[in-house]
Amino acid sequence: MITGEKVRLKTASPFARRLNLPNGAEGAVLCRYRLLRGAGAQRLDVQFGPELFVWGAPAEAFEPAASEKASS
């Protein structure tokens, strides 16, 4: 996933239940980084709206949102 890419939480993700977002809610990746400690897991910062940000969420909790071209 890259900065600016549209993503959504996987429905099986614990974050989806915790944030109580509607199914299919899309956000934009603000930043992607890798932790130096542990297994070097990738993390994402994602904005879901003007006041809802998810900081440091595991990248595997997200999936790319369907592109606009695919839906037209």
C-alpha cells in the first residue's frame, strides 16, 4: 500500500469492530512505515474522515479499496 491509496479495514480485523466503522468505509493512507523492533511489521496511518484517524495500525488489517475504474 502506498501513500494516498484508498483502503478499507478487513471485516475480520479487530480494528473494524473497535472503530465501529460502517462496512465498506474507505480511508486514505497517510503514511506507511516498518517498525524496527520485533518482526519489523508494517504499520499504516489512515484517515477515514475529517476527524477520524487510525495511527500505527497493522498493515495486514487493511485491504485496497475497489478502484473507481473497476466500478464504472
